[in-house]
Amino acid sequence: MAKSNNFFRMNAFPAAPRLSRSDLGLVAAYWLVVGPILLVQYGADTGWGWARTLPVVGATVLLDTATVGLLVGGLLPLFLRRRHWLGLALLPLFLLLSGCAYLRLYGALLGHGGPLSGARLVLGAVAHAKSYGLLAVLLTGKRYFEAQQKVLQLRQAQTESELRHLKAQIDPHFLFNNLNVLRGLIQHDPAEAHEYLTRFAALYRFLIRHKDDDFVTLAEELQFVDEYIYLLRHRFGAAYEFRQELPAAAELHRLLVVPGTVQLLVENAIKHNAGDDDDPLRITIGATAGALRVAHPRRPKRTAVDSLGTGLANLRERYRLLAGQEIAVTATAATFAVAVPLVALAPGPPKPALR
């Protein structure tokens, strides 16, 4: 299972050495302040006019920005993804290459050329680090702050989700309805009552086992939904019909979904739509390699149901934070459907579903 801390460490910083729009805004603001200072400094050091020092400042902006982009977007994530040895091995190479680029560039622009000895490379790396160091610190600090904000948002969404699951576990209406069904079965069909109690316990066992997980396999989620549908059929009879359109069984173990996703969508469908034994409401649960979809005809109940829409809003926020994707709601006069993104596991042996 993917836990929030591990998942975040893998996604807080981009894998490719590129800057986001907000990063570019910070870089632009930095050079708007520092650029004129460099222009004056280079002019004073060389005695050149603005026309000759301007290309030197421009080259500094390009070289330092590219270096910081590679450092913050390419080298730093190696440490965040626990590839410390690779990062430490590449760091000296990075510094030497940046020092070489620094010496070659300014040697060409300022006429300070010469052979690149080991000592000159080290001095060039140090001089270049001084040049781009402040920008690297500012950009790293900005990303760290954004990362902390993302962690706080994720924890808040998880807390809200856990509270919702805990409420569902002790919801008196849910317990009362199912215990009433169980009491009736005990009186008339003890064998079925035993099966009902087993399924009821399996449902709660799933909630407890995965209460701290950000994702479960689609196979585990559907197994949980089977228990939930079993309880619904005993309560509502044939008023609701369930149809599944799913990929091969092996794929179900390699696709991840937020725990309770299907149950919440099925629960919403039953809560807001009327079913009938003679004309059951068909709820279709379908999945592809990229998305899980729950759809049903719209058949609003005659008595309006009080709902704040917090369940769907919470689900939307969790997918946005955990998977970086949005859920899609399609509502027409005739149908209602919700599609949520599926996260694919790396290729490997399938994981058996647990009871």
C-alpha cells in the first residue's frame, strides 16, 4: 500500500529538471532585483560601458538559472527519493561541470581564458556556487514551503476522511438497519444469518485494516464492495441491480484506488435515487486502465434527501492531493456518473486480495 509520506516524497519535487510557473516567477523577480546590481558591478570591475557589460549580465542570468534548475529540479530530488548515494556521487561531477562552464563562459566574454587545471576548476566551481547560491537557496526554500503546505493539506484531508469513516462505523442508522436485518434472519434462517454476520464483520475489518492507507488495490476495493452489496440486497431486496464491467483479474491487483471510493459512490446512488423490485435501478461499476466509473440512471426519490455533498467533495480533494488528478462528474437529465482516476502500480507479481 502507498502511504502518504512515501507518496509525497516521490511527488513533492518534479522528476525532470524543469521549473514551474511559480518558480519562474520567483526567478524573474530575483533577476529584476539582482540584474541591475550585477550590471553596475561588472561595469565598475571592467570599466566597460553598459553596451559591453549587458551581454555578460545576460549570460550570467542564463547560466545561473540553468544551473539552479538542474540542481533543484534534478539533483535535489535524488536525496528526497532516498537515492542518497547517487546524489552524493553526482554532486562533485555537477560542481566540476558547473565550474568548467563558468570558466569557459567568462573566459570567452571577459578574455580570461587559459588552460583548465584542477585547481582552476575547483576555484571556478566555488566562484560559480557563490554566483547562483542565493537563487538556489531561495528556490529551494520556496519549494520546501510549498511541500510543507501540501503535507498539511494532505493530513487535513486524511483527517476528514478518517472522521467520515469512523462516523460510518458507528452511525446508529447504519448499525440499526443491519442489526434489524440480522435479527430477522436469526429468527427465520439461522444459516443465512451466520453468512450475513460474516459479511458484516468483513466490511468493518476492511475499514479498520485500511484506515491509514491512502490507496488499496482495486481488487481489495471490489471485494469490500461485494460485502457491502450483499448487505444492501438483504435490506432493499431486488430494488437495486449491480453490474460490473471490469478488466482482467490480474489488472485489478495493479490498479490503486482510494479506500471506500466505490462504496461511497454506490451509497450516494442509493441515497438519492429510488429503486423498485419490478423496475430496479441499475448501478454500473466499470473500470479501464486509467479510470474507475460508477454510473446509474437518475431517478430522484419523491422525498428530498438532506445532503451537504461532503462525501463527494472529500473524495475529490483526496484524489487531487494524492494522485494530482481530478474526479469527473457527468450529470444529465437521464444519467449520473462519477469517474475517478486509477493509479497504476509498477509491473510485478499480482498481490492476492485479503479478507
